[in-house]
Amino acid sequence: MRRHRRVIVQRRTQRKVCAPATANELNRSPDPRHHGPVARELTAIALAEARGYEVLRYGWPDMLLYRASDKKAVFLEVKSPTDKVNNYQRRMHQVLKELGLNVQVFTIK
């Protein structure tokens, strides 16, 4: 069993992930490695950035509180007393607030 795992790890490290330039190239590519989810995600990111979008993948708040009765929503970031908001979270909170969304940081004591 152990020997088999080593072979898989070696094969994974030898793989090369190449993202095609456009979504059409991704669908027409004869190389099956280009059809994996990582390659598609990298292609989508590259296309979005080429069109001037900022891609925010990290820093999302921990939870969304939603009350259906009055259609109120709050993004909530929960922190311990020693934990701080990192740069990814700070940028995400800034963008969400610019969009008019309510973002709160709650520190548990």
C-alpha cells in the first residue's frame, strides 16, 4: 500500500497545469489535463482580470445572518480576543461595504 502511494505522489508532482487563454480554447483543448477544475478556475480568473475585475477569493466573512421577516442581512466575522482581521478580510469587508452590505466584526470574550 505504501509503495502505491509514492507512485501517485510522484505522478502528481510531474503533472503540469497550463491554463488556456480563453474559455473557447479550454473547451477545444485536446489535452485532458486542461479540462480539470483547477485549469477552468484559473482560466476564469485570468479572463475576469483581463476584463478589469478584481478577483477576491479569500477573506469572506465567517457567516451570513439573514432574517426573512424584514429581509435584513449581516455578514459576520467572528474573532477570538487574540485574533485580528487580516489583509484579505479587510479588503473583502471594504468591497462588501462599498456594495452597501452590512459587515460586522464580532469579538468573543
